Amino acid sequence: MKYLRKLPNSRRQAPGLERAILKKLPVTLLGGTLIPLFFSVGSRLYPPEGTVTQIAKHLITVDILSIAAVFTVWTGVFTITIGCFVVVLMKGPAYVCDAYDLVDSERPRDD
């Protein structure tokens, strides 16, 4: 039995916005990771004026916000990638997956 046979007369749809989005996602992921990292490193290189506890509180706050921003960007990019791949697959040719005859009846069967 040959799996995933293409249905006759099925056609592919033209690529659309999903291809453009997929091409931009690596740059978005890289930028969304590096920009918060630069803020975190920059706050360590140029700490604000104040006492040691104020500086430590500032650095911890910047680190927490940077980590939160990175994970938010990663989650968003991952979700959008899944959506784009689903659209790409749905625009592809149709395949025969479960080709079997269904018994047609007018009423439910009696058990």
C-alpha cells in the first residue's frame, strides 16, 4: 500500500504572506534576543548612580525584564512559525490519507 498518494486534479495554492513572514522570523528571533541582552550588559557596564543596594536592585530588575522579553519573543516566534507551517502545508497538494468506503445507511445500526 502506497502511503500519501496525491489526489488526482489537486492543485497547489500560490505562496502568500506566510512565506514572507517565515523569511523574517530568524532576524526577529536574533534581534529579539540580542536587544534585551545589550540592555542587560549595558546596565552592568554603565551602572546608575546610587548606593550598592540601589545598583543591585536596578541590575536585578533589568536582568529579570531582559529574560522576560527574550522568552516572550521566543514564544511569539515559535507560535507564528507553527502557524506559518500549517498554512504552507494546507496550501500544498491534497493527499489520500484514509481511502476506504463508508457504509451509508439511513438509520443507526441496532446493537
